[in-house]
Amino acid sequence: MELKRRSALLAIESFYYGQKRNGAPGKPGNLDTQWNLLSIGRENGVQLKQPKGQVVAAVIGDPLSGKSSFLNALAEELVFPHRNKNKSSLVQWAVSEEVQKGEWPALLLRVVERFPAWEPKALATVRTCNQVMGGRLKGLQLVEVPSPTNLPQEDLEVIHYMLSKVDLVVCLMDSQAKEPLSDDMMALLTNLLAIEDAPPLHFLLAKADLISRESDRIRLIAKASRMLQERLGRGRRGFEILPVSTGDLNVLLDILELDNADEADGADGADVGAKQGTMGTPKWDAGRVRTWQLTQDLIAQRMKEALQAMEVDVQALKGALALQRHDPQAANNHLIWCGAAFGIVTAVVPFILDEEDASLVPVFMAATMVMACVCLLLAFFLSRGASKPAPGVADIVAEQEHFLSVVEKQCEALKNDHDFPTNGEGESQRNPEDRTDRERAMSSIGSPAGQKVRLNVVALVGEGIIGKFLVSIDGDALVEDLASQIRSALARAKVEGRLLRLTNTKQAQLPSEERVGDALRDSEEVLAVLVNEPEDEALRQLAPELGDALSFTRTTAPFPHLSPAEAPTQRAVDRLEALKNTRSVAPMSILSSMDNCKDKPPGPQEIFQEDLQPPANSAPGPDCKEPCFRSIRCDWEVEQLTPKLREYIAARFSEMHEMPADPGHAYIIVSMRPRERPGSVVSPLPIHYSVARVDIIEFERLCGRRVQEIRARLDFFQRCLEALRSLLERGADREDYAPNMLPYSYKPGKEFGTLLQEVDEKSFGQVEGFRPLLVIDMAGAVGKYSVFIKAAVKRLMYSFLVAKSRFNIISFSRGKVVAWEDHLVPPVAQKLREAEDFVDKLQPAKRTCILQALCWALQSDADAIYLLTSGFPKYADTDYCRAEIRSQNKRQLPIHVIGVQCEAEAEIELRRLAEENRASFRPKTFNETLSAEKCLDLVNAGRSAAPCQRLRDHQLSIGGQVDILEVMIKEQEIQTTDWLEEQKCANRILLTSASQHPVPNVQQARYAAGRMVVNQLCRNPPPPLRDLLQPQTPKSAKSRVTELFKTSQTAPKRSEKRSENVRPPSVHNPWDRPSGILKVSQVASKDKSLLPARNGQANNESHFYELAR
């Protein structure tokens, strides 16, 4: 089929041009005639589309770049000689054997029409045109264009015009030259790309097999690609450089079984013992294969366009010939018929009009008679002036029509032979085997974008590495193919998990539509981010029926709201066990299910949102009126909590998780949504924590105590401020000294204040995170001022780290990384003392490796890292160190940097390190000029000083004290507001989650009220009605004394009864405590006496009766 297709292009070209340049008659089809489509169009005034003929591929390059060898290998024949080339012809042309000897190529005809003075050289080119005997070049013409170096200007213009009209330009770049392309060649390519409809440009690296090392070849290709982008424009894309070897000609000679291999170029004579690639191609023939495939695609596209254009042109010419054969007397006949029609109307008008219109009859008759006469006169004059057709014209028109009918039949036959689709489908759908072979041939290429790329794949699940393996893939393959290959490798390695995305070491997601060779380089690391599915089959909710309903990354079903009575307290394991037997489960109360659960998990629980996710394809049963799966109830979200309460809840949850006590139903569910990781596609689902209500109540009381303490201090500050202002009102000046009224003591000793002045400043600020890790670099200025650093670190431990969950310290010993503990430890008293001893033993070091210490720190369980250093070592490559730290910091931990006495360049690098890891940088400089030994003596002297030597009260200026007190008052007011907000937030949580049961409806409320009345009546029945109706007689004094005496005797019994009826404190209601608000039920007694909040005792029986009523 390909041979027919390529022959058809030449046949279509002969249909259009017919007459050849050398005067030989053309023979289109099976007709022996001189007609062609262009000549018929010129005679009839029809403008034809004139489609392009055969595909022309031009090969350009500098001298000795191997153009002839490449063209010979492409044609698989010795077409272009290496020696004794004809100097009279500027270009070398090669056509197929079906082109007759001496026939002019169509492109060469267009060049001669544009440049008539260049006709002698074109004629020499036609005479030296080479014919390829095989069928490889049918439909294709190869042109070897000389180098533009040392060419005259007129020849350069011809070469530029010829290259602008070809279909494909292949540029050979010499790998053995100093520059791959000369300046003249770059100028020619620049002018060629400046054309609006520039042909596609294809670059090949010649003699690639002479480069022994693969790294040198990759470096040379990168250099050439960079040069092309700089010289030809950075905005352009598609400059692909493929290798071609010097052994292509030897492969050709082996195929032809020739023995005269010495006729080839000396450089081309080296045999390449490379292994065979796909389709039997050598290892380095990617450029030849790619060029051949491009020409085949162009031929297929050209054939389709040429057939469509020829079909349209044939129809246009047939219409023009039909108009030419039209009889000239036809117009005269029409005029005669019109005249006869007007005469008939003149005769019929008197009989049609009525008698009332008799005056109009003469007018109509005169008008129609005049029109009839005019038509007859025009027909007479036209018949006399019409020229008679020349003899033989009708035969010529008939012959042209016969030629067009033959061309139309040939067009239909070609379309049927090649089976071109008419519904817009491409060639790949028509012949998938050819497309598969083409893609297989493209896999054996040798450039960075096409060679076999070896990638180190690291499989990640969450923050942990679960596997590392090597993947080798073609550079032309897409990233989607890489993902499929990684999935296969994971399946072979039995790694469970679903591939979510692929990223590089910079956390950038790889686009699926890009090629692997463009996005990645050889030996580069690729991160395969996986997600785990739930491990329990019960949590899968019968996976064969529900599919991926429990996916951790996406869900298609919305989350229905859950009533407060169905808030789960565990991971719904017991509830989902029932799904194994039935698909429709009636709504049930999780609280009631927890009562029947024998194995309750101790302490607060952690519940995931997807554990109770509704299935995507489960339909409720006929008896199930409500959704069978409901989302979890959430009393509060962490994002809406105040900072102190958020930290309090997180700390209490971590402590109570290990306690065996069960809080029962007295819990509060708090929802927390984890922070999204950069580059993540789907936001993480929230995690729910259950916290005991008693802890929230304790926090509310703590807030109350803090508010009272702050208000007491605020009152003291205000009174001090009023006293100082009274001094100013009585005439004192602001600069006058007065006794110190500030509630703080300090030591103004010169040596002690000078030494610890730098330590008392905020070097670390607020230590973030719950698991900090300190990295102390004892080299440079840190070792010089080690006394200050050690004092500051100790102050940091007892000020901030004592409130953290866990911590650790990393330092250096003799240049090696030394950790205080192998893992993070809690800040208990014993560990703090051991850490203090570890810090005291630190000694200054000369050379340290910060990169090694940070890599060790990033592998720990810390959530914040603090680096105390004076800068990177001078011998270290800072760019490499920062890049390695970014690649190791997969959890995006903040690395805060404290720069001690840094130089300008070192400070810049440390600031970049902090910014790249989403942290802060704090510079620290020391103004102390004393030696380290003297500083140590002063510290010890200050510690051993007697308390009496420390001055407490000193005089300060009145204005200075007023300013300090105003600042303190503002700070206390801010703290008061913050603690009140914390207390308000705690009360809001307690009130919004006070009821653990759903709100009852009207019937349930009536039933509950009735049950309460019955219970009260059963415990304390009302007095009989007769006792209430009997009149009360006034009591005498003696009877009152007797009653008092009886009351005093029965007092102990009444106290015992009172102790039995004392109401215990409730944890469900935060207001039921001594400091709470009185309820309405407590003042409902008959005598209107107030009852204590925690001693709600019925003083008499009528109280219960009133309450029940």
C-alpha cells in the first residue's frame, strides 16, 4: 500500500503539470494526450489550488558533517558520492526510479520561475539528479544543500528560498567540531525561522558514537540545545537533538553485501558493535529513524490533501466546460419566446377586463405590444452579431471533458485503494500496527529526551518511606506511562497502597502529559506518594459491594448530618460488624451500643471522618426511612478554639490516652483538621478527639483564677500609677527621682548586669511546637561565647521546654554529631538535670558538619527544629547543603535559625535556609569584651553572693516609672481580655454540648415530665388531704418550748437525713457548683428560702409537692 501511495503522488503531479520541462509529452493516466489540469484551467479562466507534489526533505550542515553519509543511509543506497562531486551543480538531488531521466522536480521549477538567472545551475542539477532504484524514495525527494560558508550572495538567496519551500529541513551538527554549528549556518537558520510559514526543523548530532563517554555526549547535547535556544530564540520549543552515528553507512553496506567499504568516508568507516534496537535498528540510528518516520507522516498527509484538492479542481473545470458548450442561440430563443408571450397578452386583454375598465384596455394593449416588439428586435440584432464557433472547438471541449472524467476516475480509484477516512479519523486509527511500530522505533533514541532514563523511585506513605526501587523507561514515554510502570513495580514488590501522585525532589507534581525525558533527568529521584486504604475489612464496608467508598482521598457521597444522640465514641468497629450480615441497618444510638460493648477502649477516643462515610452505591431498605450511615457529631472545631484552650485540650488528650479510666458519657468531641501538605491534591479529612468534660470545667476554673490574679495585679499597678501621678500634680517634675514602686526586684551590679544582659534578652522568643529539638553548633562564635550560650540554653529549658511534651538536644563532639538522647524524652525533672549536665560538658569545636546534624534531626519525631550556629563551614558548598536539607525535609518541618555573631555572607545563607524551610531567623551579637574565664568567675561569684548584697529598691525617675506602669497596665488588660475569652470559649463548649441526648419532641417531653412527677411522689408523698384541711390551732408558749426541745433532740437525725439527700456535684452542668448561678427550681419552695447549689435539700414535704405540681 505504501508503494502505491508514493506512486500516486507522482501521478497526481503529472495530472497537474503534464508537459515536462525537457519537452517530452506527459502521459497522465492511460491517455496519450497533452492535456493537464493547469492548462485546462488557464484556457477556461479557472484558478486551481495546485497542490504540492512529492515530499521534499533537505539536509543542511557544515562541511565534513556527514550529510552524504546520512542521505545514503536514509536511502539505503550509495546515491550521493563522497568524492568527485559535480562542482557545476550547487545542490544534489535524489528522486525515485519512477521519475523519468531529465524530468524537472516541481520545487526546482518554482525556483527557476523566481530566479530566472539561476536556470543554468538548475539545469546542471537536473542532469546530475540521482535515481534510487529501490522503492524506498517513492513519493520522497532528498536534497543535499551545501554549507552557506563562502557562497556568493545570489546563491545564498536561492538556497534560502529553496529551504523555505521544502517540507522538512534536517540540520546535522558535527560532534567532533569545536562548535556544533558555524556562525554562517546559525545565521541561515535564524533567517529561515523568521519566515511566517517556516518548514519544520530537525536537528541531528552526527558522529555521536565517536563520543565514548555517555556523560560527555549528554553534556554536548545540552550545550547544543542551550546554544539553539539562545541564538534561535528562547520562546521556541521543539528543538530536539537526536544522535546519528558514523556506522550508518557500514550498516548500509552490510545490508547490500558490498565489499568496497573503503569507498566511504574515512571517519565513517568505523564499525559500531552496538546492540540492536527495535525494528532491527542500531543503537545510534535514532536520528535516521526519526527522520524517516517524519517523512512517512508527511507523505500520508500530502496524499490526503492532494486527492481532496484534485477532486475539487476537477469539479470546477467540468463546470467551466459545461458553460463553454452552451449554445449561443439560446439567448435569442428566450427573447423570441418573450415577444410571443407579450403578443398573446395583447390579444387576450380585451376579453379579460370588465366594461367598467374599458378606458384601460387601450393602455394595456399598447404596452404589451411595445414589449413584444422590443423583444423581437433584440433577438434579431443578437442573432446577427453573434459569432459562429470556430471549427474543432467542440472536439477540443469534448476531449478535455473526457480527460477530466478519466482524472476523476483515477482520483476515486486512489481514494479506494488507500482507504482514507472521511469522518476525521487519523491514520493511527486506520493502521494501528504501523503506529505501534513507529512508537516502538522511537523508543531507541539517544538524547536526554529519548534514551533509557533510569529513575530512583521512593515510595512514601504519609511521612514514612516504605520502599525504594529502580525504574528504567524511555525518555519519549509520557509521565502517565511512568506511573503505570511504577504501579506494576509496586505490585511486584507487594507494596500495598494506591498511587496518588508523582513529584520530584522539589515537591513539584509531575504533569501527566509531559514526556519523561523533558521533565526528568537520568539518575534523578522521583517521589511516589501513596495512600493506604483502611486495614480492617469491616471498615471497608464490604468492599466488593461498595467499591472505593472509604477512600482516604476523595468521596462522591455527601455527609448527612448526625443527630446528637448518635455520636460515636470509638472507630465504629462494633457498629460496622453488623454490615457483614445485612445491607440495611436501622438507625441506632452509639451511646446505647457503647453501654453494651464489653471491650471499651480506655480514655478518650480518636475517630476518623471516613470511618462513618456513607457508601456510594448502597440504597436504603424499604423499612429504613433514614440514612443508614451518618456522619460524626462534632461539638466544636479546633480552628474555632482559643489558643490556650486548644493547647490545653491537646495536652489533656495526650495524657488521658494512656489512662485506663473510662470517662463514660461525660465527653466532648472536638474536631481537628490537619494542615494541608504543599502540593497535595485533596485536603485531609478531620480527626475527632473526645475530651472529658471535667477537664474543660477545670480549665474554666483555671481561667477564673487567672483573671482574679491579673485583676489583683492590675489594681496594684493602677494604685501605684495614681500615687505617681499625684506627685506630678503636686508639682514634682518627671525627671525627679522617687522610690521604686514597681513590683519587681533586680540586681544592678555592674559586672553581673554586663554579663547576663545579653542572656536575658529574647534570643529564642516563643518556642513553637510540642516536640522541639535543639541543634547547637559549637564552632566559631558559638564556641567563643559558650558561657553565654550555655546560660541561655539552660534558661530556655526551664522557661519553655518544661511545658513541652518531649525534647532533645544535638551537638558536636570532636567534629562528630552527638545526640543527648537517642529519641525525644519528656521534660521531667530528672531529664532536665541530665540535659543541663550535657550542656555544661559541651566544648568549642573547630570543624562541624551542620548538614549531618540537620539530616539526623529531620529523621527524628520532632515537629520543630532550632539551629544555634554562627554559619556554615567555609569549606562547605552552601547551595548543595540547602538543597539537600530541603530534599530531606519531607515533612516540611520549620527550621528556626539563631545566628550568633554571624558575618554578612554567613547571615545571608542562614536567612535563606530559614526562609526555604518556613521558619524564622534571629541574629544575635555580643558586646562583651571580657574573656570566657573571667565571665565564668563572675557568674560563679554572682551565684555565691549573699542575698543581702543584692540591692532591691532603688530610686527611679517618676516619668520612667509612669511609662513602665502604663505599659504594664496595657499588658495586664490584654491578658485579662485573653483569659476572659478563654473562659467564654470553655463555657460555650460546655453549654453547647451539655445535653448528650437529642432534643425531645412534645410527646417525649410530656412523658418525661410525668415520669419525674411519679418519681418525686414515690420518694416523698404529699401529706393527706385531711391534714391540710384541718385548721391550725394557735400554739401556747409551753407547746412551743416543747416543740423546740423535741427539735433539738431530733437534730442529729435530721442532719443524717440531710447528708443522705445531698445532691452530688454534677459534671454535666458546669453551673452546678458553689460559684455557679442559682436555678429557678432552687427558689421554688413555699417559704422562698434559697438553697445552696451543691446542697439542694428539700426542707419540707410541701416543696416537692409544689415542684411536682
